[in-house]
Amino acid sequence: MARNSQPESPSGSGSGKRDEQRAWRQAAEYSGLAMSMPIAAVLGYLAGNYLDGLWGTRFLGVVGLVFGIASGFAQLVSKALRDAKSSER
């Protein structure tokens, strides 16, 4: 006789447990995005600052910062759209 390692929910479907696991997984992914957004901005600024020193310009640090911020927001929007699409199913 095979034993079920997880107790069944009162309704017998176990969907409450899956929904809870999905919510925790999404929370972990969004908190990872919360860390990657400022990292992208800082890396963009540093890359622009490096190019400023290399080429003798003074504006590429700001340009790199803007691109870093934009890439962080693009990741956030992409993740939100994927989650919205998967929750419609």
C-alpha cells in the first residue's frame, strides 16, 4: 500500500497548499527583482563612469544610470506580465 507523504486538504484537492507554495515562490522571485533593480542601476552608472574616464566625456555615467534603471524596470514589467498571464489560466 502506497502512502501519501502530504496530508490531503479537507476538500481533497490540495490546491490550497499549491496556491500557498506558488505565492511564496512569486514572493521570492519579486524580492530577487527588488535586489536586481538597484544592482542594474549601479552597474550601469559604473560602466558609464568608466567610459567617461576612458573617453574624456562627462555624461556617460548618467546615461549608464538611466539604462540600468530602464533595464531593471523592464525585468519587473516582464515578470509581472508573465505572472498575470499564468494566473489567467
